[in-house]
Amino acid sequence: MSDTNEIYTMSEMYRLGMDCLVERFGIVNTEMFLAAVKTGNSDYTKWRRQVFDDMTPDEFDAAIKDFAASRNSD
């Protein structure tokens, strides 16, 4: 399941997403993050715009490829 072009089922995406969050943040911080997102204490659309609005499509594509390459080298 490491192919970034693969289309996942919702249950696979949930499991992979949880694995990524726990790996990066640890269990406690993952729970805090999920609680904040679930209760609406964050604005994903605002965050996404702050991060991505200034990027060109080519920059966005390059960032995705760089991230995938960094994950595959671990």
C-alpha cells in the first residue's frame, strides 16, 4: 500500500492516516489533534489556503513528489 498513485478504500485511508498521525505525533498528540478537528476548533479550509494558495500547480506537484520521495527513503 505504499504506491502514492493507488486509490484506497475509506477504511484503508483511515488506517493509513491514523498510522501517519501516530507515527508523527504520538498517541496523545494525535488524540488532541483529532479532538480539535472533530469539535471544530480548527478551520481546515483557512489552513489549506494559507499553505497552498501561493503555490503554482507545478510547485504543488513538486512538493508532493518530494514528500513521497522522502517517505520512501525511510
